[in-house]
Amino acid sequence: MTGMLDLADVHSPLATLLEQQLERIAIVFERQLASDLSAVNALCLHVEQYRGKMLRPALVLLSGLAGADDSTEESTLTEKHRIIAAVVEMIHMATLVHDDVLDEADIRRRGATVNRMWDNETAVMLGDYLISNAFHLCSTAFDPSINLALGQVTNTLCEGELIQLHHREDCGLDEATYLEIVRRKTASLIAECCRLGAMISGADPHVSKALHRFGESLGIAFQIQDDLLDLIGEERIVGKSLGRDLEKGKITLPIIFYLQNATQAERGLGLKLIAQTDADALHTRLLDSGAVEQAGRVALDLVDQAKDELSVLQSGPARDLLMSMADAVITRNR
Amino acid sequence: MTGMLDLADVHSPLATLLEQQLERIAIVFERQLASDLSAVNALCLHVEQYRGKMLRPALVLLSGLAGADDSTEESTLTEKHRIIAAVVEMIHMATLVHDDVLDEADIRRRGATVNRMWDNETAVMLGDYLISNAFHLCSTAFDPSINLALGQVTNTLCEGELIQLHHREDCGLDEATYLEIVRRKTASLIAECCRLGAMISGADPHVSKALHRFGESLGIAFQIQDDLLDLIGEERIVGKSLGRDLEKGKITLPIIFYLQNATQAERGLGLKLIAQTDADALHTRLLDSGAVEQAGRVALDLVDQAKDELSVLQSGPARDLLMSMADAVITRNR
């Protein structure tokens, strides 16, 4: 399946093409991580089950198709697209493994996390192995401009994570800072997936720039929805440990809105519930106060902005699928 | 100061040249890590004090000089040498930051570790920031073959760390596996410093290959000595938390030799002391049994092998300094 869309439900030649390409990307991915050491292979086999949504590779491919002259032609997608698609998924997977250490999470994609199955040390080192392999695989494309661009993006991504840690338990965090954190830690990579996909297809710079903006808005919306699911989702459906944001002092958009709109008395109570990490009581107040809805609206507006950017593309199935993926960011429940 | 040598004590034009180049490398390093976020800069400022020995950059420079036709000419050392020298130091620093998480260490280069001053999460993410910046900086050299080579080396380095974790508390670890772990986690990067330095200077392939072997033997000897210092060094002199290897179940060469040579009764006692992490009692037995001396001899032999490789170089101050650095691996006490 690609991204938030279950391609099995999208009966089109493009969906079939994407499925086939994603299978080839999975092979590039696995081949890259293969080691002569069985202990290392056992770890990689375990994290490969995290590779669920394949959102980022799908965006590389779809942007690759959408940015080309003929967006339905299979030959538009080159080995370079597949290498970069595998690279961005590997970078993403590295952040998942390290995030699980940071979050002390036990469940990821319905399976045990590495830190749970092995230990934190192994999770740190396995994340490093994934980062290293991502850069090594990227170098096999022999295009220094891509190395440079992805290096810049991972710098930005780490900065996002570092400011997030810096603002832990900071109930004074404002919307602008929250959005900047999210832009860096999540949206920067998603935006680059879209830009690089189109660029590799030889798209006009104004098209790859528009796709970059598309990815950036989409990425921020995606993270807002992720944060909402952590607060109000069901672990069984979402498939990972929930309620961790609050436990780890991560202040997300619904909480920011709730505290911002609250009376002084309500705010005092809210701060107390946050300090006590009383998720259930806070949950009710976030819903009743309209803060969850307000955060959802921000995500929705961002999805609309993202979709507007797609007007530079010629109409066709690739653009249609990007539109559907943008909508699915909001409607998904995992 | 470079490597294990205090260049202030080496009165030569080459020592002065190296000092100057290392200062320029420090600037490349700091400029690369500069962020628009003050919280990120505070962290980087803290880790920059780890940048003590600069062994790896010094090896890039010296190999760069030794591999050139005129090994005393300042102009031999290019911006590419300095970029790669800063990159390898950044990779090394990232491993130090993540090793401190792995080791739960409190002291590094006489200062508090990141995990002690901030927390483990910040240390994980800061290490990632350093890795990412290393690859980004490497890409600014616009030489895909270097990206590829260093990506391969960091893959190998992570594999070394992962097998080491896999063999934690494995008192059946043998000498060959120990040496393979050390070759991957420590020697692979040091060897590549030497090879790349010479390669960038346009050295003949047989020279860069000999320098790679020099670095590999030197790197293994370096790690053996590091492990010996962890067992028998003084924290005040070594400048980092000691005795951590035993606490973290890391079986090193003196312990391997001790268990290998011991009578059955002695072996039983040794295993008990290891399980109890009774460092003082074990310390005495490792010294008395000759296991420490035996491990030291392995390191010494490796240094001799390393020095033999230097015979491909023309005689001159660069070769002399590489010789002295090789000797200093053994004589150093920190």
C-alpha cells in the first residue's frame, strides 16, 4: 500500500505501476542493508516490518511521474528514483528507531520496538546503521547535488528534534514555534521527497518548487494529525504506543490551543492535568473546549494549501493520486 | 596537538604546518555545525570541547603530505583535505556522543558528557545531528567517490558496534572475534583517513593502499590500548570514566587472554569476578597472570606492522611523524 491510500482499493493502471515500483524499492532497501553478520541481519529484518505506509517513497514516485512530460509512462521512473525512494524511507526508518528510544515506546506498527526487543543501546546503534546506509545508498546514485540536498534536510530534521526536546514540558510553547518544529522534523523530508522526485524526472524548476511547497504543507498537516491520533486515537487501530507525547512532555497543537483559549482558572486546571499526565481527564477537556477541532482545522487548511500547489501540474492520474493522498492525511486513522 | 603527539614538543616546520592546518579544520568544523537555533549551538559548543586529540584529522593531513611528491609543501594540502579531515572528526565525535549513551558515561575529556548535562534523548539526537552534518559537509567536496567510501566505512563502523553489543557478557568471546569487532568499529575509519588523505593528494594506488593497511593496524592497536587504559588507567589522567567496559559487559583482550590461559579453578573465579563486576580483584588477576602484558604485546606487534607499511613512502618529515604517531599509540596514557 502507498501512503495513506490503500492502493488495493484504487483500481487504476497507475496504482498497479506504483505497487510494482514499491516492490522494487523494497528490494533495493533490503539489498542495501544486507550484512555479512547474521546478528545485524536479524535486526534489519525486524525493522523492515516497520516499513508500513511507504508514504515517502510513494511521494518520490508520484512526483517523479507528475513532474514528467508523460505522467503515465512507466519508463519515466528510473533507477535513480528508486534509489532515492529507498534512501528517504531508510532515513525515515532511522528516525522511527531513534524516536522509539526517545519516547521509550514499546509498540511500533503492531510489533515490538527495537528498544523493547533488544535494548536502548542496540536501538541507538541500529538507527545509526540505517542513517549510514541511507547516505551510502544515496552515494550510489553518483549525483553530488542529491547528497548535498538530503544532507541539508537531515540536518534540518535533527534540528527540529533538538528544539522539540528543548521545549519539552514548556507549556508556554506557541503555535508558531510548534509549527516550526514540525516543519523541520517532519515536513522538510516529505517536501524534499516531492522536489527530488520531480527533479530527477527533469521537471521545470517551478514545478519542483511547487511540489516542494506541496510536500511541506502536507508534511505539517501529517504531523498535526499524528499528534491528534496520539491524543485521541485508539492504540489498536493506530498500531503504536499512544499517549506518549504527554508522558514525554511533548506539547502539541490541541494543548496549545486549549491553554491559549482557556480562562485563567481552566488554564490552571489544565496545567495541573498536564503535570500529572492525566491523559483521560485532559482528553475530555481538549475535546469539549473545541481545541481538537481547532487543530484539525489547521491541518485541513494546510491540506487545501497543499492541493492548491498541484495546479501547476498537468491533469492526469498522477496529479489525481497526489490529491487523494493529500486528503487521506486527514481522514486516516493510523 | 595532533594525535597522541603533543606537537608543541616537536619542534619542526612540519609540526607548525600541521598546527596551522588543524586550526583551519577547526574553523571548517565549527562553521558546518553553526545553526540558526541557539539551543542547537549551545549543544555543539559543548561537544566541541571533546575535540581533543584530533588523531583522525592529523592522519588525513599527514597521509596527504606523505602521499604527495613533495611532502613538505604546504600547498599540497587542499581545501578537500581540510573538509575530509573535519568530516572524519565529526563522524568520530558522533560515535563518542552515542557511545556515551551506550556506556552511560558521566565524564568525557574531563568534561561532563551530553547525556549527563542534558539527557539521553538529547545525546541521541545530537549524535544524529553530527552524523548528518558530517555527510552534508562531505557532500560539499563534490566528489561522489569520497561520499561512497565514507558511507561504506560508517556502515562497517556501526556493524562493529552492533556485533560488540551482540557479544556483551559473552565470556566465550575469542581473540579473532574481538579483533574483528575492533577492526570494524575503530580501525576502519582510521584506515580510511590515511587512504583518503593520500588519495586526495594524487598518491599512487599502491601508496594509498599501504597507508590504509598502516591505519588499520594502527587503529586496532589504538583500541587495544584504549581498552587497556579502561582497565588499568587512572581516570584523572585518561580524562574519561573508566572501568565502564566491565560494567557494560564488554569483554576486552586482557580478559580474553586471562580466561584462555587460566586453570579451570582460576577461570571459575575469574568468571565470578566478571559477573560481580569486581574491577579491583579482577585488575590484580589480569596483571598477575600476564594477560595485560600479553594484550600489550599484541598492540606492540600491530604498531610494528603498521610502521613496516610506511616503507613505501619516501623518507622525510611526514613519514617520520607518522612513525612517531604510531609509537605514541602504545606509550600514551590517555
